[in-house]
Amino acid sequence: MAEITFFHYIHKDTILHRMDGRLKLLCLLLLSLSASFASQLEHYLVLLFVVIFALLIAKLPIKALLKDIKFFGIIILIVFVVNAFNIPGDPIPNFPITSISIQGLITGLRFAGRLTIIIMVCAVITGTTPLITIRNVIEWYLRPIPFVSEVRIATMIKLTFMLIPVIFDNLAEMMNAQKARCVELRKNPIKRINFIVFPLLQQTLRKADEIAYAMESRCYSEVRTKAVFESNKIDWLLLAVCTSVFLFVIL
């Protein structure tokens, strides 16, 4: 089966894998906000350094992650093109398309960089954190909020994260199968898209039904033992690093 690395948990014995899930989720939030507020080149360089350093610490396959980012290439390209064409400014000298401005090009690169960094941060978190831990962490954070079913919401988020890699795996498998059948040689792009979209949607819905039936057959209940978390000095140090990066960006 064709399988991608993005959003898959990869078991290793590293600092990030052993990190307290509660603090790890806070690091995800801080780095994502840092990428959203980044505006200067040094901001992007610092965030990129942190992400690469996290990939090295977690011993995640960097080459495979960079290869799999092609699945997000269309979204990143759309973000770049929309900003490049819609931001007014000075035209690019000797460039045939006059509607693209220098300011629009810079803004498009900024948004594309932000999106890429956020995707890589999410890949680090999901690659070092089991889904059950993500579910328990979300439940722990929602527990003090009144009139909120923390178990139900945490379970729904867990199932969402479970289906995301399944969708990408099915997409990669279908693209390889259609490539072997020379479907990409068809001149009509709409037919090529139909050969992917509808089978992918069908398989995703079938997988969702299988998960629902499996949970029902195992007598799923929201009454369960609460998870216990432990943190150490290294976990707090990593959180302090992410907090420092966030303060560096916004200040």
C-alpha cells in the first residue's frame, strides 16, 4: 500500500516522543501563532530552524516529509497566486504579467511560508504523539469548562486525526494505480479529477462507517478512566523555547 509519512505516528524513543502531551499541545499552539504573526525574514528563519531542529530531535524522516508536502502544494500555490495578484503595488520590471506586483509577490511568499511552517509543525506533533494521547490531552483541557462534553469532543477530534492520514494514503494509492494505468495521459482534466475525487470520497465514507461499526460493536462508552500526565524539566524547557520564539515574533 502506498503510504505517506504526514500525520502518521512514528514510534521512536526521543525527547519529543516522551514529552508531556499537554505541554506539547501548547508548543503546537505557540509555534502556529508565531508562524501566523511572522512578518520579517528573521522570523521565518528562526521558525524554520526550530522546525528542522525538532525533526532532527524526533528522528522523523525529513526527506519523506518534504516529498509528501506535494499533497499540500496546490493549496500553497493557490495561497501564493491569490496574494500575488490581489495585492496592489509596483509592477515587476521586465515581467510579462503586469498584474503581479512586487508587494503582492512578497505577501504571497509570506503566506506560503506561514502555511508551510504550520503544516510541518503539525507533522512533528502528530508524528511524535499517539492519537490516544492527543485525545486525552484535549479532554484534560476541556474538563474544567462547564456544559461541555469533553469526552465526546475529544473523541471526535481523535477520529478526525485518524481519518486524515487514511485519506492521504488512499489518495497516494489511487494516484499510483492510475499512473500505472496511464490515466494521466487523458487530455480532459475534469475526467482525471473525477477518477480520483469520487473513489476517494467513497473509500473515506466506507472507512468512517467501519470505524463507527467497530466502536458500536465494542460497546463504546464515554465513561472511562481519566488519563494521568507527568512532566519533567526538559518538557518545561521545550515549552520555554517555544514561548521565547513566540515573544520574539510578536515583539
